[in-house]
Amino acid sequence: SKIGDLIYAGKAKDVYETDNPTQVIVKFRDDITAGDGIKSESLVKKGFYNSVISSKFFEVLEKSGIKTQYIELIKPGYMLCKKLDMIPLEVITRNIAAGSLIKKFPFTDKQELNPPVIQMDYKNDEYHDPMLNDSITIALGLATQQELDGIRDITLKINAILKDFLLERDILFPDFKIEYGFDSQGNIVLGDEISPDTCRFWDSKTWEVLDKDLFRKGESGVMDAYMKVASMILSNEDKE
Ligand code: C5P
């Protein structure tokens, strides 16, 4: 697939046309941002690792029957994907209380959440990604009730698959954010990325933080943590 015109530039990824109108190339950039893009830096090789990590998760999910945008990793940093019409929802699933949940509600830090908590935020920087309920989502015309029920159903399956996959590799999965879109046939398909930029990952033996929270808190070793996640999920193929 030949890389064509840039059709979308996000905060950490670019989307390019290809010679096939149903496919795009997603380029994972090295930029990392926090706080609606206020805090911004470049981390050498972050795009490389996030693309490799996301590809691995998409492959694991595809093998379990989840529809994803993923076609192939052309080379690290460049993912060939189905073109999706993205839904501006940040679908957040939580297995352990952390982050904004413990700031906004009286949960205890690291409290187990079983069944998992699913939350949907409106992906909109101008409005600072407000938390939605179904009624507001439907009134905004973002999705129908049936689509929201389908999204929750697929999201719980994704959570169960990835939580087990990660725990076998000594990683806890406190929470993560995913996004969905419609493919050319109108199916709801998992898009975007699944990486340390969009998930919390904790070492299950040491409780070491292995994700973007290190950057958010201004700590060092961000890339080392991302590389550690990559090595933990890419080795031990025998466990699958
Ligand atoms: O900040 P909060 O605790 O709500 O984040 C929950 C999860 O969603 C975290 O894994 C975080 O990385 C992810 N997230 C994201 N993009 C956002 C907000 C949250 O990837 N805009």
C-alpha cells in the first residue's frame, strides 16, 4: 500500500490515505501529551513501541473474534488499517480504581472493581471530554441505544480477553480507553490504539507503573516502561 495524503492529524497519530479507499495508514508519532494537550513532549521511539504494542493487542483480539481496524504492521510506526468513521466516544473500562475515578468519586485508590466499571466520555477537547450518559449520547446523535448496548458488550469481552492475556504476562490492567468506528458496511469496529498512552499497566509483582501516568506525573523512565511492556507482551508466546 502506497502512503497518500494526510487526512487526519491527532495528538499522537496521523492518518494517511492509501491507494485503497477502504484502507488507511495510521502513523504512530513520538509526541506525548497530557491535560487536553497542554503538556507536550516528544519521546524518541514512542511511536515505534506503541504501534508494536497496539498491533499485538489487535492480533490477540482478532484471534478471539473481535472485529478490529487492524490489517498489518507495515513497519514499526506504520499500521495498515480498515478505514473507519470514528465515533467521538472514549470508552473507558476500569478493573481497579485509579486516576480520575478516585478524584471524582469516593472510591479507594487501587480498590478492585468487579464487575468492571464502564464509562463513556465525549471526545471533545473544547468541552474537556465530559462524562456522558446514554441519554446525552443519544441526544447528541453520537450513537443509538442499540449501538451503545453493542459497544458495552464488545468492550466487556475485550476487557476479559486482555486482562487474562496481560495477567499471564505479569501485568495488571487497572483501566484502559478504546474508541470505535463504523466500517464501510456499517459494522461497529474497534479502532484507534491500545498502548501505554491509553491504558494503565502495573507490574503484578512489584506494582511498578508501566504507562503514561509516569509522564503525567513528570517522572523519569517513561520510555523504559513502554519498552518493558513491549518485551513482557511479545515474549512468552508459549502462554497463548
Ligand atoms: O484519567 P482517567 O483515570 O479517567 O483515565 C482512565 C483511562 O483512560 C487511563 O488508562 C487513561 O490512560 C485513559 N484515557 C485516555 N485518553 C483520555 C482519557 C483517559 O487514553 N483522554
